[in-house]
Amino acid sequence: MSSNPQLSTNGQLQHLLTTEGLPAPILLNILDTAESFVGVTERDVKKVPLLRGKSIFNLFFEPSTRTRTTFEIAAKRLSADVVNLNIAASSQSKGETLLDTVNNLSAMHADMFVVRHAQSGAAHLIARHVRPEIHVINAGDGRHAHPTQGLLDVFTIRRYKPDFRALRVAIVGDILHSRVARSQIHALTTLGVPEVRVIAPKTLLPAKVERLGVRVYHNMTKGLKDVDVLMMLRLQNERMLSARLPSTEEYFKYYGLTQEKLSLARQDAIVLHPGPMNRGVEIDSTVADGGQSVILPQVTFGIAVRMAVMSILAGN
Amino acid sequence: MQLPDAEEILIRLTESMRRDISPSTALVGIHTGGVWLAERLLENLQLPLSFGTLDVSFYRDDFARIGLHPQVRPSDIPFTVEGSHIILVDDVLYTGRTIRAAINELFDYGRPASVRLATLIDRGGRELPIAAQHVGAVLDVPSDKMLALEKSPGGTLSLSLYSKNRDDE
């Protein structure tokens, strides 16, 4: 029935690889389930017994302390057993292939893999390869997708701005290298946000970005006018293969979010950032720590969203 | 099969519960029918009792078989569970599995002084050693049928019978 590799033949979510092509009811089910987990994470006992006895393997082929930790906390709060593998520093350096690594861990009765990899498509490859009862979550693959980040961002937006049909959202920064931006754009457009803008210099925009259903701006003054939500992206220094920018100082001058630029948006606009922040590069400290910033709530909600994704997958 | 009037049973249940209630009692409704029922009990009792709601989806014992409930609502326990006298409220008591899950969830909020159970209908068929202290009515329901509480737009409660096969209600 479905050619989407994330969905089973009866349309249930089997893997979470990208927000692209996921129907709105599935996205909404994840967001609604996450609402219930927010309450759990605020209790004294921040744990439910849902995934007792399940083994979740965090396969991080690319270093990331923060994302790995949030997945680890989410799994532990569901009572799953979590194993963290920092593969950049293990078997792969001895020459083992990706699928051999996965086969070995499957033989240890893994129930779920959370995969971060520098190559776009790595999580898809694993999802196609594993037995049907094993679920795969993409925790970031190359420039392609980072679906749980995109989902936690729309969850955060919904908490502050529940009516998506009336929203103007601007995504600002290094769209070219950003898997986060792609996952945000697909989630926002599927959920009916009528206007998604991207604001970036030409050198940091992918070719034909308009095809994703966004309006392109190269200038903050025009791009931020009447915006309800600003989603800042990190300037990905480690991904800059060649010099696409004259300097980070110049980038800050034109695209860094200052209080002054923020005042161009709507008065009640909120500011998101996926972290880690480069203060003074893409965002000024007064904005990052200011009253319109929802950057720390994003981190808190990220746990609940990941708990929702894991429990929906494990039950399907 | 002729079903009794839920509103009449509600009056009987209210009177049964009135004798058991002190100012430190808290009512906790189990989603969804139990919440409707608990709201009406609170209204009928006319006492300023603490009130909460539970959605037991994260504590159910059939997750491995049927997965997560497609519509989980947030649990809301806005009072201190530690040391409180709680009356759990559910619409239909059947296998007892929902109540088991509710008690487990409640204990993750704290250690209550006591937990009692009120139900509109006891339809028998228990699979766990669970009993209700307050029962509106006992009803014999065929095991292939599902009995559920419904609420009209005007707020009136009524009982309905379904042929749907659900083994935990």
C-alpha cells in the first residue's frame, strides 16, 4: 500500500527516518503523545514502565554528546535498557562495515537503533536491512534529515502558538548544510503552516530550495517582517568545506539575530535554536537569554518528543 | 439487552460514596468514562474535594500485544498524593487490569494513605484480585460485548453496548 520505507503496509510508523512524506495524522499523534510525556517528566518519579525489557542501542557514528544524551534519557524514562556505542572510536576504525556492526548488535537482541551518521541515508540503509520487529530512529544523517529535532521544534511552536494555520515562520542561517532545516520545513508544511521562509546568503542555500515550498529571502529586514516564529540555525563550521563566508563577524552583522533585528518580527514572536549555539555568530546573547527565547524549553520538550517516538515505534 | 439508566445509578453511587468521604479525600477519574463520572460525582457531592485524572496508557499490560493507545491524554494530578485518601473512579469495572495500571501510576506520584475504588457498573469477569468499594450497579454482560459510558453534548450520561472485541475495560 505504501512505498514510504518508514511505514508498514497498514500505514503504521515502523521507523522514523525523515519528516518528509509522513502524513499529518502520524505527526499529530507523535505531538499529542508527547504532551502526555511532558507531565511524566515533571513528576518526582520521571519514569513509566512502557519499554521495560526492551534494548535500545544508540549508534553514534558521528560525535554528538547532546543528542545522544537526550535519546538516552528518553529511553531510560521509558524503562528501556540503553547501550551507547560511540562507533567513531570503535569497530569501524578496525574496518567493520556498517551493516556488520548492525548484524552483530541485532544478534544481541536489539529492539531499536538510534542512528547518527555523517552520511545521508545511513539510517535508511539500516532500516531496510534489519528484521521487521526492529525499529530505527534517524538521529541525524549527513545533510539529509534530523526528524526528532524537527518534531520537537514544531512541538515547541505548538505549545506557544497553537494555531498553525495563522503562522509565519522564518528559518534563518545555514540551510545548505542543515538536516534540521529540512526536517523543520517538511513538518511545518505538512502540518499546514501557510508561510515558511528561509533567510540566508545565497552561498548557504541549496539549489532550488523553493521546491520545498518555502519563500526565499536574502535579507533579514524583509525576511523577518511580521514573522511569528524565528528558527535560528547553527553556523556549521565543521561542515564548511570551502570558504562560503568572508568571516563569522560579517555573518553576524547581516544574519546574526540581535534584539534590533528581532524587533522587526511580530512583538510576540518566539525564537528557537536547535543548539549548540554559537553566541555572537548566529545569535546575540541578549536574544538567546531574552524573554522571547524558547531555547531551553525546546531541550525539555525534546525528551518528551523522543519518548513519544520510541513508544509509538515499539508498540507498532 | 436492556441497559439501566446511568443517571439513576449515578444518584445511588453518590449516596454510597457520601458516607466514605472526608475533607482529605481526593477523586481521581480514569480516562475517559471515569473522568466524566468523577466530574459528575464531584458536582453531586458538592464538596471541595481534590480532583485529578489519569490516562493509564503508559502503564497498561497489553502494550506488547497492541501497542500504544492511539489517543493518549495527559494525566493530571494537581494535588499531593503522598498521604492522601484517594478514590479512583472508573465507569465499568471488568478484568481489573485498568485499575491495576491506575494504582501503579498513582504510586509514581507518591504514597497515598489509602486507595479505594468507585465504579458505575461492575460487570464481573475479574482477572485480578481487585474489588470496588462503591458500586452503582452489578450487570451481567456477555463476554463478547463491550460496555461503555457515553456523554451527550448536554452532559447526560448513558450506557452503550458494543460488539467490538476489547478485552480490557
